[in-house]
Amino acid sequence: MSDLSLCGGLPPEICEQLSAEEQIIKIRVEKRRFGKEVTIIEGINEKEFDLKRLASQLKSKLATGGTAKNGRIELQGDHRYRVKKLLVDMGFPEENITVID
């Protein structure tokens, strides 16, 4: 019943698509110790999407390590543009994903 009230009675798949369209996602790279690069994905709502599951899918598709913590996903290495393409393939709108150079 609570799912229906959140989406105004819309089917769950339409509700999920609408929530994905409201996300403003930022993808950037941080340098860590010893010159290691880490791709950071921020802006995905933890309450609407399972970050651990999303991180697991990204890690397996990119063949890299990583984690989901503090409301963001961290992946080992520089995968900015590949992550953007994968997120678009998962249903996130391309215009809401920003890659920070």
C-alpha cells in the first residue's frame, strides 16, 4: 500500500523509471595513496536503489574491485566513461549523468 501512495498508484516499473530520472549523478576520479585512482559515483538515492547491488553489478561488468559506502559507490581504477555507459544501459537518463574531468 505504501508503494502505491508514493507513486500515486502508478505501476512499480513506471515508478522506478521516474525515480531514476530524478537522480543527478556525478562521476569523478580521486587520486589515493601511491597514485591509485578511484572512480566515485555520487547522487544515487540510497532509499530508492540498492547501492550494494548496483555496485556489485558494476564491479562484475568492469572486472574491478570496489565498495558502496557513505551514499556513494567507489570503484578501483579510472572507469568514468564506461560507468556512464553502463548506467545509461541500466535505465538512468544520460542527461542526468555528469562526468567530472
